[in-house]
Amino acid sequence: MLCLCFNLSSCVDDVDFEQGEAFTFYQNNTISLVFFEVDDLDFTNPVNNGYVTDVTRLDFLDDGFIQENLVALELYIEYNNTFSQDFNTTLTFLSEADEEKYPINFVINGSPDGTVEQTIHIEQVPVNMLDSIRQSIKLQVEIELIDNGMPIQGDLSLRSKADFTLEVGGESTGG
């Protein structure tokens, strides 16, 4: 029994407690980005003339911890459309001075029968483009109606979120 106790306690001698500082783990986070709803009046009034734009400030991108430790970013963008028309949409990450840093373009599908037509776009930001995201503080959403000759009636809603991964501990690979 004494031998067993000695062997168990002697194993602790081989543990290097200084290695804890080199330990790295990855923290996954989700945050809502932009959400809104527009209707036919937003596209038919003379001011907008078939075009809607919105700019949202993303203050979390200015956080030093996120700036230093961001290693992956995936964007989930969902439009629900009851218009018969398709739309071109561009979501652009902008700097404080409104310089384009990272654009995302795709088509929002029209509804063939007035029911909700869902368009989902998932954007995995390439690692070599993460610095562009780090240099951003705003997200601009532009939606342009593609006229198909049909009456302009319906609703269009957007909701979006960002799933980002942070490297915590060890040496950061961030910018």
C-alpha cells in the first residue's frame, strides 16, 4: 500500500504547471447583426424609386478583444419575400470613413404565388479577409427591386447573424 501511495504522489513531479499559459481554446459566439422589414411603399415612393438602403453600426467589431482574437467568421443572412419580384442585395462591411471593406452580393428570389419565398445565404469569410472585417465598423444593406412588369406588392424581411470564433489563450493568430 505504501508503494502505491508513493507511485501516485510521485507522478505529480512530472507535471509542468507553467504550460497552462500556452493552453489555447476556441470560443464560438453568435450575435444578431441586422433585421428589418420593408413593404411595397418603401419601393414605390419617389424618394427610394425601387431601392432601399440601411446602415447599421457594429460596435462589437471595435472591441479590442475581438480585434485581437478573431480567427473565423460565418454570416447567416435570411430574407423572406412575398413580392413577385426578385431583388439584388448587397451587404457591405464599411470602415468608419465609409470605405468598402467586404461586400456580399446575391439575388433574393421572388415569390411565385405571394407566399413567403425564403432566400438564405451563408457566407464563410475567408481567413485572408478577416482583416477587412477588423477594419469595419458598419454594415450597409442595399436592396434593389428587379422590375418584372408585375404589380409591386408584398413584404420583405431581413434577419442576419454572425457566428464568430475567437482564439483565447496561447498566442493569437489575429491581426
